[in-house]
Amino acid sequence: MLRAVAAGIGCSYTQVSSDFSQSNYSSSRLELLETRTHYKTLQQYLIESLCEEVYEKWLEMAVMAGVLDLPAFDSNPERYEEAKWIAPAAQFVDPQKEAAAYKELIRSGIMTLSQVIALHGGDFEDQMRQRQHELAVADEFGIILDTDPSAVSNNGVTQPTPVPPTEHPVQHGEEPELEDID
């Protein structure tokens, strides 16, 4: 019966029954990915059919009641109706492997960083602002984070700081002045 119920609602048997005794890592992962796809479809349907409709009506009522004062709302409500809906984050099953896979997908152009961030429940612009703040604070305290690709290479080695060009060009035959680089 549980298998029939699971099939009917688009979930796996193991998720409905919590019986993982007959599954291994690979089959559990495949079930999880299929279930996430199913839930993502349901989430998108819920956003479009309920959340957006309720938000637009709420916004209209708030403006009509004088709770919100939005300039030109009457002539251009779409300007204010656009909202970002972020579904709950998908959790990593194997964080190290999945992070490496996401990195490769981003580098190859198959996915964007904003898509990966959204998959895990984040907002790209919020994440970038937070990241910028963290790097600025680290710089302020003279801390080099191993997660800063401008300061540390992929294998954890500190990147050399680029030396700015000299202010006067070297004349033919002259020895250039060398500066000590720490």
C-alpha cells in the first residue's frame, strides 16, 4: 500500500515509509534527485498559483488602505508586483563531491553561480553583498582567507601580489631598479 501511495503522490517508497533497509547510497541518491525534481515542480506551481496571487492582492489592498505609499502604483503596479520567490534549500548529500561538481558546472558554463546559490535557498545579490563585506573585514584585519580566489590558488597557495608597473620607462641599456618583494 505504501508503494502505491508513494507512486500516487510522486514520492519514493523510502520517503513515505522511512524504510531505508532495501536501499544503498546510489539508489537513495537517485530517489532523492527524482523527488527533489518533483517537489521543485510543486513549489513552482505553488508560487505561481498561490503566492504570487496572494502577494499581488495583498499589495493592492495595502496601497488602497494607505499602509503603503508607492509612487505611480495606479499607473504601473507591475513595477511593485515583481517579487523573488526562493524555495527551501536542497541539502547536500555528499558536500565535497557536490561542491566540486557545481564548480565544474559553473566553470564550463552549464550553470551560473546564481543558479547554484538559488538551488540552495540563497539570493545571488544578497550572497555577493555578504561575501564582499566578509572580504572587506578580512582585509581590514589583514587576514587572507583560503576561500578568496584572488588571494589563494586552488591548491591553497597564496597568490603573489601583482607588482604595479614602474612610473618611468627603462631606457635602452639601463639596468632596471629591482624592488624587494616581501
